[in-house]
Amino acid sequence: MKGSSIFKKNRDIVTRKIENETILVPLYKTSEELDCIYTLNDIAGRIWELIDGKKSMTKIEKILLREYDVTEKKLNAELAGLLKDLKDIKAII
């Protein structure tokens, strides 16, 4: 992941926030095609909120470093893992 990378959400993903979790539901033509519903914890949900097709990953990192008590190294590792997972399920492009 490069700091200048900008991601946007796949429009075929519906998002719902329930309590401290963000639920991602891929849209399909039929219920038989529904493979998974994805649940994001509070921090991953915040990252999901910040992915808007405009903010660079550097900007998102700076926001998260201000909002959470985490080291830059740990944040970069967690963020890279989450972005890989979101790409794998085609939630971001």
C-alpha cells in the first residue's frame, strides 16, 4: 500500500452500522449467490468510513493516529492487512 493510494468503496456493498460494528453485505442477484456477510470492528469500521474515494491513505493514517492510541508501525501493519482483506472481497477498488 502506498501512502498516495486512494480507494473507493464498491457500490455493490451495502453498509449498516449496528452498535460498534459495521456490517458489509455484498449485493447479489439472487439469495443463492450470497456467500458472506462481513463484520468490521470499531476501528475497521472507522477506516471504512474514511475510505471515500478522495482521501489518500496518508491522510487516513494521520486521522487515525490522532483518534486512536496506536503506534504508526502498528497502524500501518493493521491498515495494510485490512486493505488487503477489503480488496480480496472486492469491497474496495
